Amino acid sequence: MKTVRDIPILHNIPVLVRAALNVPVEGGKVMNTYRLRRALPTLEYLRREGARVILASHIGEQGIETLAPVAEALAGMISGVHFCEVSTGEKARAASRDLLPGEILVLENLRRNPGEVGNDREFARALAALADVFVEDSFDTCHRRHASIVSVPEFLPSYAGLLVEEEVRELSKALAPKGLALALIGGAKFSTKEPVLEVLLEHYDKVFVGGALANDFFKAKGYPVGRSLVSGAAGGEIAKMLENPKLVLPVDAQLVTTDLSSRVGAPQDIRADEAALDHGPATAALLADLAKKSKTVLWNGPLGEYEKGFTEATDAVLRAVAESGAYSVIGGGDTVAELERIGLMDRFSFVSTGGGAMLDFLARGTLPGLDALGS
Ligand code: ADP
Ligand code: MG
């Protein structure tokens, strides 16, 4: 993979960088700068080399949010940052022409133009017209066929940024694990996790299926699931995985009724008015023990409905993995939010910025946004 370091000349060259600046904003203030910090290495490299950096990203899903407060937050982290209220057209061209070597122009939210999500060629051409070179550094959108991800590279020499390079290196390592390897897949929506489960059952020694996903497996086993969240997955695929000796399922659950009284019970003992919202202490202990013995741990998906405070199993196992000394890779928006909340981010070997992108990369070994860069 060609990276920013392979770009032959950068001094005074306009470089379009696709980054992930989609941080949480409330009342015009950036609430969390984690993604911006992960974008800095590429920006700092380009600035040192004297490039004129044109920074493009989306924020939010609706196409109405603005990147203005993000540009302001970025200006507090790196010097020479300007903001442009549009992403294409004469105004954007003039603003990028005015950049001095080492300066950064943050374009407005790409999704304000429907051509971004619609992968419109003309929109991609207009973005590409702002620069001489393209750098892809938005790993977490590389699974999307959006204009800035898959079409801009058709118009410009294109390279991976340092974050994308790191993601690919670390996740590739995770696909060829060393020593006893444990994968933990939790969260919800079986359909989004099924392909990665198939791959992990090949490459890993133990694959734990937890969170709401476990309910689908228990249902396929014929257990009652009460009011637990199930995703209505196709039973055939699960039946096959259930035969795999590498598969590990929870052994107890936090069973909660509508009046919020709760008890710990075996998965098969759930009553009709109960929902399994977390794993119990026996499951947490079993996973902590497995983590301790493992040389590689890969994790995506929380083990309980953590937004409602069902974080006990997740937190206990996160701590066990942090202390295990294993090479640990973790990703997923919800998973990393909980990891950050309990302050263990820097205790993991690699924290992926990808949710869906991480899962797709692990399942397929590449992503549309990486393929678009050529080789
Ligand atoms: P990530 O964003 O880390 O990839 P997912 O989006 O796949 O993770 O899953 C996170 C969601 O799964 C959260 O909303 C969480 O509440 C839910 N979840 C996990 N376990 C349970 C459970 N037992 N019951 C209901 N929801 C659950
Ligand atoms: Mg999620």
C-alpha cells in the first residue's frame, strides 16, 4: 500500500485529505477530540513537508451538521487551520489557492452535498479539482461507497494516510494471531457480525459470542429467550457455528424484569417476563481466565446493554484483557465508548477507529476505500 510517505513532492502541493472528523458536538462545542487526535499524525507529516492541506470529512448522518466547531477545535491542536463554508465550487477553489505551505483548510461537511452519499462522479470530480494528490485517512468510512471514498481516487494519484496504514497493519496482524487467540464478539444485530464470526472461527482458538448476539444462539439452541433482544437471524448459520468446538457462549446472565428487579440465572432458565441484559459473574470470570491465558485478544461489541448501566461483565473483562499482557485489539463505536469511559484506552495494544469498517476488513481482508487506492 502506498502511503503519504511515498508522495514524491509535497512542498506547496495542494493535498486533499479525507479524514474522520465526525466527532460529537453539543451546543457548538466539540465534546470529544479522540478522533481528531488520531487524525493528527498525517496532518503533522503533511504540514512538516510544506503541503497545502485541504481536509474533507462528513459529520452526522443528516447532511445538516457543520464542521465549523470541529475546525475550531482542530485549530487548538495544530496551527494554520482555516475553515471554508462549502466543500466544492469557486469559493472552495479560491480558499485552497490562498493556502500557504503547511496550512490546513477544513471543508464544510461533505454530506451537505447529496453527491457524497450518492457517490456522484461530478461531485467527486469537483472535490478532486481542489488538489493534485489525494490521501485517504478515514478508515472508519472505507467500507462505504461514497464519492470521497471510492470516486475521488479515480481522478487523483492516491495514497493511504498514516492512520489508515496503522489500521491495516494492526488489523492484518489480528487476522494472523500469535499464540492462544481469543476473540470476543458482542453487541447486537447478528447479520452485521456473521461474516466476521465465520472468519474468526477459522483463525482463532476461542470465539466468544456475547451481548445480545448470544440470545440468537440460545434461541437457535431451543432455549426460551423471554423479552431478550434477538435479531431474528437465520437459524441455519447459527446451527453450524454451534457445532464448532471453538465457540464459547455465556454461562450465566443478568436477568431483568420490566420493574427492573434482577437476578443472575442460567441462560436456559430465563422466564417469559425477563430479558438477559448482561452476562453474570461466572461468564465474566470464565472470560477473564481465558484472557489471562491468551497471547492475542480481539474484541468488538459490548457484552451488555451498557447505555442502561449493564456494564459489569464488559468492564470486568475489559480490565482482565488490559492486565493480561496479550496483544489486544479492540474496536466498535459502542465498545470503545465504554473502554474510554472506564479510562483503559491506553492499556490496549490497538484501538481501531472503525466499527463497521473494522468488521468488514476482518471479514474480507480489504475495503472498497482501500481498493480504490490501487496498489
Ligand atoms: P459496536 O458499536 O461496538 O460495534 P454494536 O453496535 O454491535 O457494538 O452493539 C452495541 C449495542 O449492543 C449497544 O446498543 C448495546 O446496548 C447492545 N447490547 C449488547 N448486549 C445487549 C443485551 N444483552 N441486550 C440488549 N442490548 C445489548
Ligand atoms: Mg454500535
